[in-house]
Amino acid sequence: MAVGRSRLARVIGPILIFLGALLITAAIAGPAYVAGKLTTIPLDIDTTTVAKSEKVADSQADADFPAKSLDMCSINRDKAVVNDVSVTTQTRTLVTTPSDESTMTVQSGSSMVVPSIKTKGEPRHPQLTGAVQDKRPCDDGLVQAWLDRVSLDRETGEPTGKTSEATYQPGESTPAVKIADRKGLQYRFPAGTTQDGKYEFFDLITRSNVGLKFVEEKEVSGTKTLHFQGQQSWVDLSTIRDSNDPTLGTVLTMPASWWGIGGVDPKDDITLNRWAKTDVDLWVDPTSGVIVDQSLHYTQQFRLPGQVAPNTPKQVRDFKLDVFDAKQRWVDATVRSQAEVAKSAQNKIAVAKYVAPVAGGVLGLIALGLGVFALFLGRNPATAGGPGTGRAAAAGSGDAAPTAPLDEDPITTPDVGGDPATEAFSAQPRPDESQTEAIDFRKRDER
């Protein structure tokens, strides 16, 4: 029975030692590999975000109609009209092909609409006709729709340059526009985002990169975030051309009276360009790089181009007409959803970096200790078999084991090293030969 346990210990011992070493190695080297996989942007992204216009600080606008939008129907009237409106933007972002271990292709479709317009009576709710750009009615509720496709590095979230295109006109037949020099982030920041990191945001409207600076740490929907802010300079949209001609709607010539410019002949035709800029506020989870909250302030105006004639009247030089002005911020439901995504990613990274290594290290040490102990038992039969095993082994070794008389207690032999029973038997003193002979002579005399 003891021999069987000894053999079992000799088999289990190396297995436990191997398992312990494996667990300790995994605890040391595993976190870097696993965490590296978890910090890459996942390929199962499919999110829908909703942003609504909100009142700008120190603005006198109506809280229900905080944005401004040029009434396109007024182009056919005597004077330009700018309406107080509410604006809603819905964006769906998902990963499509081609995507692999290092890069991913993101496709994002957005629609910006005016659900209501302020009037003297009840608000007016423009209809969404769904017609193509050049056939849409002037009072259509759709402000802008675009489809963006870009390939991103899965670790940094930055564009790789392989795919970078956008479709700005609604309608199936509208061709995509290639976008060059695209560097800024849009959909994800890198895991491990830092306060002093140099980041940029890419604005699809102006097709330019907006530099970001760290503002503060702030808790958003239970998640600690880094607040980054970017303020863009004005961009003349007529200079962004997909062909030799300016994009439709970026240059407009109308009489001075229509513009509302005083101090000049009302019948003088004045040509103004459409300028735009986007101010950015992003709240980013530094651990996962998930954007938890977002606010984009779009501003567009008609004003003179950068180069004008020296004799241009001051009234014309200083004139600006708001085309669009809306600060769009994600609604609470979107923020909560993004915060949950960030927390889920945080938990996975924490398990890979901290919990798994500690648990693996502890279990590895336990397995290693048990393996060494089992191996020790397998190599020491006396210890493995318990009391009496040593004598049984000695009895079968060929030397005669001492047998005590039936009426006497067994002799307890000292442990002198090696095999205890054999060494104790060999250590018994041999009888003196002279004493033996004397005993024999006495027996003869008695006879």
C-alpha cells in the first residue's frame, strides 16, 4: 500500500511542479500579452449616438431653440432670414471590411436635422423628404448628411491612410470624396490616453485636423474622464474643392439689400464665401480610450473671402451672416451607454493586468510547493509508508531480523542513519570468544 502511494507521489509531483511553473510564467508574462489584446480597438463596434443642440453659455437664445439656421427658402425672397431652431444629429458607427488584427475600417453615417423652428405661434416642424440634394425642397428638415469611411490603427485609433473618404450629399448616386492629410482622431482614443499626450480631432465639415489640449479631469456618468478641448480657426469652405469648381453653396452672390448690408447701393451684387469652424469638447476614458461624452459646436457664416479689393466699403468688410450655429452635445442616454462601454473595457483590462496575475501567481506557488512535497514523499519510502515501513523493508533484505521472545517487549533500536533496522542489528556487540570458551570448560567440569 505504501509502495503504491510512493509511486503515485512520484508521478503527481512533477505534474504539479510543471503546472506551478506554468502558472507563475503566465502570471509574469501573460498580462502584457493579454492586456495588449484587450487595449486594441475591438472589431464588434456598432454604436448609435444622438446629439442635440444646447444653449451656449452667455447666449440670449431660447433654450428650446438654441441654434440658428439660414432659411434656404429666403434665397428666393427679398431678404435673408435666419431662423431660431433646434438641431438633432444621429450617428451610427460600425466596423466593416477590410479589417484585421492591426487595422480596421470604420463606417459612420450621420444625419443632421432640424426637428422644429421657432415662430411667432406654434413651432414649425419641417418634413424630411428623403430626396436627393439637388431636388430637395427649400424647407426640407435635413441640414446635412454624410457617410464616412476610414481605416484606423487598432492601437492608436489614428487613420492609416489606406481608406479615407466621405460622401457629403444624400442620395445613392453621389460619389465619395477622397480625403487627404487625415491625422486626427474621431471614433476612439488610444488606451492609456494621458493628459500631456498630443492629440488631434478630425473635423469632417472643414476636412481639417483640430489640435486638442487637456482641460481637466472630470467624472462623467460614474466614469473618470480627461476633458480635451480644441478651438478651430475659420476655414473658407469654397477652397475645399473636389473638382475645379467650388462646392455648391459655398459661394453666394446676392444684392446688398438681400444681405442686409447698409451704407451701399442696395442693388449692388455682393459675393460672399461660406466660412466654417468647429470647436470640440471631448471627455475620454483614459484607460480604454472610449469617448464617453462629446460636444461639437458648428459655426458657419457668409462673409468676404480672405483677399478683397482695397476699396471695399467697411460695411461689407465687417458684414457676417450666420448660416448655421449649433452646439451639439450627446444626450444623456448616449453618455450612459458610452460610459458602460468604457467600464466594461476597464474591467477586462484590470482583470488581465492585476487580478489574473495575482491569482495565477498564488496558485502557481501552491502547485509548485505541493509538487515538491509530493516528490519528496515519493523519494523517501520510510516517510511515505509511515511507522513500521522501515522494518518491513529490512526484513526482506536478506539479513535476519531480530526476533524478541514472546514474553518480552520488543527491543527499540536507535536510529543511527541509513536503514534504521539493519544498522541497529549490525551494531549489537559480538560475544567475547574467551568468555565462550570459559563457559564450555565449566560445562565439562560439571560433567
